[in-house]
Amino acid sequence: MSTYESSGVDYTGTLDPAKLIFAQAARETAGNIARLGYEDLEWSRGESVFLTMMPGGFVQGFVIEGLGTKNCVADAMYALTGTSYDAAIGQDNVAMIINDLCTLGIQPVTFAFKLDNSKEDIFLKNLDRVRELARGTKEACIKARCTWGPGETATLKDIIMPNAVELCGAATGFARYVLNPANIRAGDVMIFVESSGIHANGITLARGEVLKNMPQGYLTNIGEGQTYGEALLVPTHLYAMLMESCQDINIRYALKGIKYAINVTGHGLRKTMRAPQPFTYVIHNLSDPHPVFHAIARFGNVEEKEMYGNYNMGVGWIIIAHPDAAQDVIKAAKEDGKDAWIGGYIEKSAEKKVVITQKNITFTPKDLAIR
């Protein structure tokens, strides 16, 4: 039985406890910028984006994030087929950062790009692949309506493995209307917005233990005319334009509008309960997952709860809103080319939890210790 932890990525036992230590140390720096007229919005610690109140009442958001190991799949598929998937990887890298930025209503302004490589790296010497990565990054920034500003390429001998690169970056932006999880109320609904596939999370398990059981490896046909490698490399959706439309919806609905947004990444649908309040998040209307998820579960012998606790399973983005605004959000998503539907609702509760009624799966606070 495969698990994400057995693949070498341990959120609950290693990563999340370490993150909490760093977050506590960071909290102790609060107030350093008060002399400049700035204020940390402490409630945003533990969110996907950190907020700062600027002089004049403007709110700035900042995110730093990494792609992970999805580019390793692109490297393998290039070796097998001679086809470059680096433009898609460029979009993935931007999306991982910009999507986090948008969760609290921040509209992206500046994107920064970083690529770390080893001394022996061959990627940067292949200028055709570099051009594709640059093109994908540029086009993703255009889709997100932000400027690609600074960048850094660092050679990290003895840190980055030979013939590998690490992609990451950062972004800043400003909000017209800040989304605050404190505004969530019982009776609000969860609007699910489709993913394009696996996005860029859970790749370590997908290219490790799962791949070993594939009869033709990355070239295994998993249905709908796709190989496993092709399915893994479908680029991550960008949700920035949808969230910009949601700003207009909130102007109309005010407190009966959009309350919060969740980028469904490494903690899967556990992340539905990211807000601090003790609500029960009842999920009752799941979509059928993409074939890539069926392939991971089958060839990796991964239990259903493990799948829903680590992968997006077809739900890339969740918007929590008052029921009055739900249809406007669904319409905005469709205008952005994405399917959306009401996937669940929020109930009063003594303890925070996620209940997936269709699968008889429950996640409790011990499954998501990120604050």
C-alpha cells in the first residue's frame, strides 16, 4: 500500500511541524516595519499569502513558493520522446505562486523567477528548452495579468543533484477587497472549480512508487488518448482572472459575497478546513477524477482516503461564498473557461473537520496541523 509519506514526503510528521517552528520565529519579528507606517496583518500568518497593510490603507500580498519535482517528469519525457514540455512547466511554476497569492483576494502585480542548477547541469545548455521555459513563464504571466520582473539563476554545486534544476519564485500584489476567513459563516457554500489534472502536487509519489508498477513507465496509456507522462504534464490552471472577477462580485454583494478561497494543493481536500474556525465542511458533490488519479490509485495501490488527502482529485480551487453569490461565481468561472459547481456547504461544529459524504471519509484537525 503506497502513501505519500512512503514516497519520501512527510507533511504530518516532518514538514508541517517544521513549518510551525519557522512561523513562530517569524511571528516574533512582527512590528519591525511599524516605524515606516506599515502593519503586518497577523491573521494572515498560516495562509497561502502573507498580507501587509501599507500607508494609505492599501493591502499588499507576498508569496514565495517552489514548483516541486514536476520538471523531473518533463526531463524524463524529453529523453523518451524528444518533445519539450518546458512551456507547460513554466506555467506550472507561475501558477503555484500566483494561485496562492489570489486566495485572499490579492491581484498579482510582479512575478519573480528563480532557477537553481548544479555545476553539471545540461538543461541551461539546451537553449531550445530554455526558450520554451521562458515562453511558458511569459505566457502564464500574461494570463495572470502581471509583470515578470526580477530573476535569479544560481549554480549550487553539492546541493542540487547533477543534471537537475529547481524552479521557484515569488510574487507581490495588491487587494481591492481582502478575503478574510473570519467572514465565513455556517450556511455558506463551497464552490468547486475544476483542476486541469494533477497540477504540481503529489508528483514525488506519482513518479516514484506508482511509476515502478506501470508496464511502459511514463509511456503507459491511461485512457482518453493520453500516456501517463503526458497526463502528469498537463499545466496547472491559473485562477487569477476568476478571482479578479470575484472582486467585482464582492462589490455587488459585500458581506453576502465571496468569503475565502483555497488553492487545493499538497494537502488535497484536507485543505478545505484551512480557515481557523471550528466548522464542519460537508462535501457532497464530487466530480469524477481525471484518469491520472485513477492510474495513481491503481498502479500505486493507494487507498481512497490517502488520494483525497493529498491530491486535488479534480477540484483545483474552492471558493467559499454566501449562497446568494454562488451562481455569479459559477458563471464567472465558466467565462474563464473552467467548470464550476456547488460541491458542499458549511455547518456549525464543535471541532473543525471535513466530511466527504460520497466516500465516507472524514478529516479532523490532526490531519491538517499547519497553524
